[in-house]
Amino acid sequence: MNLKKRASGVLIVDDLSFMRTAIRGILQDAGIPVAGEAENGLRCLEFYYRHPVQLVLLDITMPVMDGIETLGKLLRLDRDAKVIMCSAMGEDSYIIRSIQLGARDFIVKPFKAERIVSAVRKAAGLNEEL
């Protein structure tokens, strides 16, 4: 995919609305814009295709299409996509598989606000504005 311009901000992908709301609040409190939200992998891909964003925060366990499958498809759509995996599953196999596929980082739930902000800033690049 030849992306002309990325939308500013982060796409939050999680099947739980309260989790999307919590992450949105953490990012907004840190001055990081949120470009949108999606409740599953399919909606993530649809959103990203229409509005490529600077960064995707992607949960692993979701209905319709899980995060691992979504990550693979997203990186085939845009090999330069920046993705941070976020899941309650702290098992090494998920972390290793995510990084092998191309995720920039992996955040284990429950998480601290500082960990999300730090991971997002690092994955976006020190000199890159969100």
C-alpha cells in the first residue's frame, strides 16, 4: 500500500469498550491524540485502510479476528505500520510471535498509564509528533 499521509494519532483496538475508554483517557491526558477506536481486528483493518494512522495499540484476544491475525494482515497492508500489542496474556509465546511478526512493543495488562505513554512515544519515534 502506498500511503500518502498518515492521520495523526493512535488507533485503539480492543473488544472491551471500558478498556478503549481507559486507554483513550491515558493517551489524551498525556497529550497524545487518538485517531479512532475499533472493537475487533476486522474493524481495525477497515479503519486503517481508510485512515492510516501513526500507531496502532492492538489487543490480542478479540472476537471476529484476533490481534495476531490482525497484526499480520495490517503489516501486509502497510509494512511500515507501527503496532504495539496489548493483552492480558503475558505468555512468552504471544510476546515472541508478536515481535516476530513486526510489533514494536508488547504491553501486558493490567498496565500502568506511564507504561502505555512511554511505549507509544518510543514506538512513534523521539522526534516524531503524534
